[in-house]
Amino acid sequence: MYYKIGVDVGGTNTDAVLVSHGNNILAKTKQSTTLDVSSGIETAIKKVLLDANIPKEEIKYIMLGTTHCTNALVERKELNKIGAIRIGLPASSAIPPMIDFPEDLKKLLGNHVYMVHGGYEFDGRLISPLNEKEVKDCLLKMSGEIESLAITGIFSKTLPDQELQVAIWAKEVLGAAVKVSCSHQVGGLGLLERENAAILNAALQGVALKMVKAFKETVHRLELSSQLFIGQNDGTLMSLEQAQDFPVLTISSGPTNSIRGAGALSQVDSGIVIDVGGTTSDGGVLVNFFPRESTQAAQIGGVLTNFRMPDVVTIGIGGGTIVRFKEDKCQLGPDSVGYLLKEKGISFGGFTLTLSDFFLANDQLQIENILEKNNLKERIQVISGRNFQNALELVKEQIQLSIEKLVDKLKTDPKEIPVIACGGGAFLLPKKIAGASRVLFPEHLEVANAFGACIAQISSEDEKIVNTLQNDEKKELEKLLSNVKIELLKKGASEDSINVLTKESIPLAYLPGAVKLKVKLCGDLIS
């Protein structure tokens, strides 16, 4: 018998659940996210340990979902000074690296960007060989100036050896302290978006190092000897070592955890999940218990990338959303009081009308320490300038309209599918939604994100382009499948639990005979 703890750090709350090996929730908590983050995690873990009364030595795994890397990029904080080398001359010089980066981000990351000879065609034919002197001259210019390095080669997803060689030379010239990101390990096939993903990954490695250190120290202070994992944005887990090497893969892990957690709590394998927080509602699609991946290139911190991301649509409706009235119309947000609800909301003595105030006044929501419960309806009437019931109807109509638009955006066909509610603001969602076969409000929905982190499996994936005029497509696919399985077993997956999430073969119309093969497997941690 063993137990697991899942923790999800959000902008407002840090949630935790303690779960049995059979994935039953034994304890749960919501704590305020702290400025230093780690003390909020410590408080949350302490609380679930106390409530469940489980011996510390029986906690085998702790999984963390965190917004550290997302916040660092959005807020432009604690990013590494980076160097970037593109291997591709004489081709690929028309559009230099980082050309589409926002100016403020470019300035923060530095200007050590170089292009050198090398690269391959899609089928492995050489564009030009690497020139050791040319590469090392570039590296010497960066010495002492950068903290991490991104290396990108043309079609390095097909043949990564030139990227790996430049990484070896980088260690010789720059020293082991400079972290290296190779693009073939981070992004998809497209050169510019893959290069962008590798550069962002390099920029986040300092943030990741601090995050991992804080997580380890927190667990050590609690005298736990558990194995530690961090959630990534495809709904699976990565080790702390992987998180340090590939921090960009943790971006958007929050909505992913919610989607996975809501699916498991409701026991629905496919449908739409709407996670309602204090500021926004995030809608995503669940397909066979995993989030649907976006087919669009994702913009992260204003930068276009092509690494896998969940297909999530966000609207400005949450518990702290500010409500305004103009004539006979109601406007919801897009601004929110967020975590300041208990200071600014009129239910707590403030002067800002929020969605939570309406639902508190209508007894559809219970929060402790409300200051104005007795005359809340009257205060809403004064501020809104209309009868409470009329104002409430306008608010609910606007919520209904916004949520139905969200559901419509996420659907790919007219067939009705289930909608699953989760998050602390789930009380806002209507009980009936056009396009939904049913609307589910599962037990423990407020901690679906932490539960999603807790039940996550580990995964491994890879993709390559093959020339079917020269190679047998079926054999190449089986070889890729075998390699991915070996990697997954190395990560600690139980062999009898492994299943195939993706196995696809996509012809590339612009390259005769070229086919993109992609394989993704997942499995449970060894119990």
C-alpha cells in the first residue's frame, strides 16, 4: 500500500490532494499561493498529511504542477542571458534567429545570435559540413556573456548529430556551467518555430533550476523521502532532471492537469472540460482521458513555437470578474479583481461588483467571513442601478452566452458531447448548455488540477521524416515505436501498463516520397 500527493500551484491558490494507490482522494486542501511559492506548497502538503493521518514513509510519489515557467515568460522575470547558434548556412540566412521576438524580450535575452555552415535535407542529405573553427569562434564571442545556449540545425529532427557535436564543442569552450538546449529534443519539425522553442527553453533554465531546488528543499524540510515529479503540458510527468533540461515543456501544464483531473473525477473519457478560476475560464477537449493537442503553432510570451501544447480556449469569466451595466446590457470583465476578491468584492466590504457577489447574494455560493450578507442584495441594487432579480438575470444570460460560444469554438462537429465543470469558480456555469449532452459537476471538482497532477502517467514520444522511395515506411514506424518504448522504460514506466497514445504517418505534400512518422506512448509509474 502506498500513497501519492498531487500539488498544483496557481496564481491565486495552491491546491493539494492526497490519494491512495487506487486513485481515491483521502484529503484535499486549497491554500493561498505565497510570494515565495515554496511555503504555500509546504503548507498545502502539511495540511493533507495531517487530515489523512498517513505515515510519511508511505508517501511514495509527489507530483507538482506549476506556473513558474509560464509566469517567468509572461512577466519577463529571471530569464537567462542566452546565446543561439543556427546550423544551416549557406541556406536559411534570409530570416535570422529571433527576428519575430518581441523587442523587450530580445533585449532581455541578449544579442549573441549566430549562423554557421551545416544542416541536412529532409532525407538526411548533407547541406554542408560543420566547420569546427567557425563554430568555436562564435562560442568564444559568447564566453562569459551567456548563461545558456540554444542550438538549432536544419532537419536536426531527422539527423541530430551536428547539433550534438556543437553541444560538445560548447562544453569545451564555455564550460559545464552553461546549460545547452538542442532543438531536436524540444520542438517539432519546422525550423523557425523549433528554434524559437529551443531559445525559450534555454531562457527558462535558470528559473527551472530554482524551481526544482525549492521543491526538493520543501520536501526535505517535511522529512519525506518520496520520488518527485513535475507535470508537463501533455498531461504526463517528467523527472526533476528532465524539468531542469526542458522547462519549456511545463508551460500550460495547469489547464492540462485540470482537463485530465476532471475526466478522471467524472469518469468521462471524452468531452469538453471548463476550468473556472478567479479571473478566467479555460476550456479544453478531453479525448480518451488526454487533452487534445493544438494543431496551431502556439504563441508563448509573444513568441511563435511548435512544441506540443493543449488546445485551450480562454475567456474572461471567473469568480472575480467585474460586472458593469450600461442601459439594458450587462458587461462581464474582461478585468477581474482576482485574488483581491476578499478586499475589493462588495460582499467583503469593498466597492467592486463581481460575479461572486451575485452568486453569494443568491445563496448559490458560500464563503466564510462575508461582511455584508444581510444587505448584500440591496447593495448590489444600489451599485448596479437596477432591481436585483433583473440584474441577476442579465448576468446569467451573459454567462450563458459566453460559455455557449466557448463550447462551440471547441467542438469539431455538431454532435452533442458532455461538458465537465471544474475549478473553484465552477458555481458560475449553467446547468444546461447548448451543444452539450449534459453538464457534469463531479465531486472534488475544485481540486481537479491537483488530482490531474497526481494521477498523471509518464510518457515518451518521437517523430521523424522518412523518404519512402528509399526506406520501408512500416519498418521505420516499428523501429520508431521500439525506440520510444525503450526510452519510456528508462524513465520508470511499468512495461505491462504501456499503451499507444499516437501512432501516425502523415505524407508531406511538398516533399515527394516524404512521410512524417510520429509515435507517443504512456505508462504508469512502477508501483
